[in-house]
Amino acid sequence: MLPQVPIAAYLILAAILFSIGVAAFLIKRNLITIFMSIELMLNAVNLTFVAFAHMWHQLSGQIFVFFVMVVAAAEAAVGLAIIIAIFRTRETLNVDQIDLMKS
């Protein structure tokens, strides 16, 4: 039988992933990098849900993660479409140069 990984290891990994996502969101100026950092933060939260669901032997946390992943997939499709539309009109993905109020 394989040794059990403690819950603290999963939580530390999720905290590191979430911190990397927040740092990238705050530091980076590229719209795609910001979008990827949001996805990284969502995956860190999903890892936490799965770890606690496994610890408490509950299936509800894993079902919730499934719904979060479905919403994240839809958000990725819509978000990438918006990013492509912005790039076609503005010809840049730098958030400092994108001013949606001007036409």
C-alpha cells in the first residue's frame, strides 16, 4: 500500500500555486498572462477542494470541483474570444495600452 500524503502538503502546494497566480496577475501586463494566472488561481482552489473532500471522505467537494472546471472551461472559451477580438481591434495585448472607452 502506498504511503498517504499529508493534507498539509496539498494545502501548501495550493497556496504556492495561488500565490504565483496572484503575483502574475498583479505584475504582468499581457492580457493572456493575466488570463492564465486567473486559471492558475482557480486550479489552486480546486486542489484545495479535492484535498479536503478526500480528507473528509465526502464526494460533494469533488462534485463542486467538477462544476468549477465546467465553468472555467466556458470562461476560457469566452475569455479567449474576447481577447482575440481585442487584439484584432487594438493590435496589442498590453493592458496599459488597451482603452476600451476609445474607439
